[in-house]
Amino acid sequence: MAQPPLTPRATGYARTQFMVVKIPVVADMDDLYHQREDRIDQALRARGLGTVIGWGDSLGETRAGGSRRVAYTRVDLDVADIEAARAALQQVLAALGTPAGTEIHYSRDGASVADVYAPPEWRLAQPVVRGLRQR
């Protein structure tokens, strides 16, 4: 099923859609000041595709002793065109040197899927269930 056309609502704003980028936290590749989020936002805005609406760190699996480390940074996006945003994000994320395993989450035909970075390529439209990519 194709996405509905992007027509302005009665408010004058174009219809937008939600996407998420998940960037694994890798030792010695710290983005202490979260500059990646700003660069992603700048790239989307420059192309008229959308914006970053928020970001945050997410915890991984529970370790022995009950502690959990930060596993990835999640970047929430509001986009006007998922397909164009995917293409732009794939370019921008690779240029930023994001690590293997970076994921771009979106919906296609009512199903949750993710493009997964496996340098130098992206594995496209991998199935996702409850926010977790199927391995």
C-alpha cells in the first residue's frame, strides 16, 4: 500500500511521519556533545525533509549484578517523505562515521522495518518486532 500524498492539512502544515535512528554506543567513539543529532537535523532541514524532534540514550541488557549500560543513542525524527529521508539519512550517517549496526526505523505498508548499516552498505527493510530488529 503506497503512502498517502503529502497534502497540507487545514492548519497549513504538511503531513509528517515518525522515524527513529538508533546509533550503537561504541567505546572510544564517544559523541559527548551529541553533535551527530545536530548534523542529522541540519541535513534534513537543508533538504526540506524534516527535523530531529528529540534524542536520548537507551539502556542495554541487564548485566550480572543488575546494572545496565547505555547501549545506543536514539534520534527521533519528524519527516515529510520517508523514502527521501531514508536516502538522505543513509548518506549522512555513513559520512558521520556512525558504527556498524546503526538502524533507521520506519513503517512500510503498516509494518515496522529498519535499514541496518553494515559498512559499506545498508541492509534495507529488515523486519522489526516491538522495536527490536529480528536477527
